[in-house]
Amino acid sequence: MTQQKSGFTLRVKHSLYQLGNVCYFSPLVWTALITFLKAALIATFYGLLSLTWRIRELGRTDLKPYRSGRLYAHWHGDELLMLKLGQFKKMAVMASRSRDGELMKWVLQLLGFQVVRGSSSKGGAGALKGLLDTVLKTDAHASLAVDGPRGPIYEVKPGILALAQKTGKPIVPTVGAAQWRFVFKRAWNQCYLPMPFSKCTVIYGEPIEIPLQATEKDLEVLREQLRIALIELKGKAEGTFNRTFLPALRMESVNGA
């Protein structure tokens, strides 16, 4: 009996020791827990802040995220405003495989997004396939910053065209602007966060269909069409707050020349 008690005691001590290793000494567990808590704080902050924004939606407002899936194309820089439009609306997005991407994954999931890991620079093929599978299987919307994770800024990458061609979903050019905003000046894309109670403008453009039989030449024409549409719409959005958008001015000067 004494030996049985001793054996049981040893097993309990061993189990507690293993549990202690997992709960108190495993860096992976602590890292995951801290990442989740950070994400919860960020998502809560964003959710409360975005409730104060006064958003005016213009253009093809009938193409807002609703029921059947669409592909929303926007520029880098607008993403923090665009998040508000896709919250809990069956929207699929991509997050990078980096450590920051793990944090962003949790933030996005807590805000009601379906998240696929990867980017157009690293793990991009797998991420695009994951996004493709999600859209096809669940008829989800998808939102992409079309100038890629590293630029060049305001140049449309081919990923969204391939996604539209394979899913048969239309691309909806979407842009935003905020009257009062905090600009992250060290970021390559000049990303901004609308300030509390800021007026915001969102414009939906005409949808662009990508035929399944489109050739490389056709895709290049459609890529340029999407780029021009996004630049023109961004210029109009900034114009609602009496600001100029340099790429739109350059394009106007070239067209006028």
C-alpha cells in the first residue's frame, strides 16, 4: 500500500511538473498568450475608436459588402479605414507570416475577418491559393491592398486580377480619406488612422470583370484600368476634404498634355 501511494504521488508530482513546464516555463505558450492579449487590446481600441467615425459612402454604394462575395481593391495607406467596412461581413483578408503578422491575424479575427496567412512577397502563392479557396468555398468577400506589401506604391500587382479571373467575382475599386488623421510617417505607405470623431469619405467605383479567357495582354489592360480608377477615386476622396492627391494631379497633367 505504501509503495502504491508512493507511486501515485510520484505520478502526480511528475504531471504537475510537466504542467508547470507548459504553463510557466514554455516560451511558446507565453508568447502566444501575450500576443493574444495584445491583439484583444488593439481590437478593442480599434472597435471603440471606429464607432466615433462619421463615414460618408459615395459612388456605387450598392456594391458595399453584402451577401454574394466581391473583391475589394484598395491602396496601401487606406487599410485602417477599410477595416471598418469589412468587420463581421464575411470578409477574407491576408496577413503576413511574420511575428507582426501573427499579432495582426488575431486582431483581424477578433474584428470578424477570415484570415489567410502569407503575402505577395513571401508565401504569396500559398496565401493567394488560400484566399481563392476561401472565396470559392464560402462565397466570402475578399479585400486586398493591390500595391503589394512592399510597393511600389500605387502600382497594381497581378494577384487580385488572378483571383478575380479564377473566382468569377468582380473587382470593386474602393478608396477612403479622413478629415482628421494620424499619419504613420515612417511607414513606406504613409498609412493613416482616422482620429476620434473624424469625418471620413469612402468611394466605391465601377466594378471590373476579369474574363476567364483573358490573355496576358487583356490582363495588362485591365490592370491599368484598375490603377487609373483607384487613382481617380482617391483624388476625389481627398478632394472632399480640400486636399490634393499627387498621383491624380500627375495623371491629369499627363492626360491634358
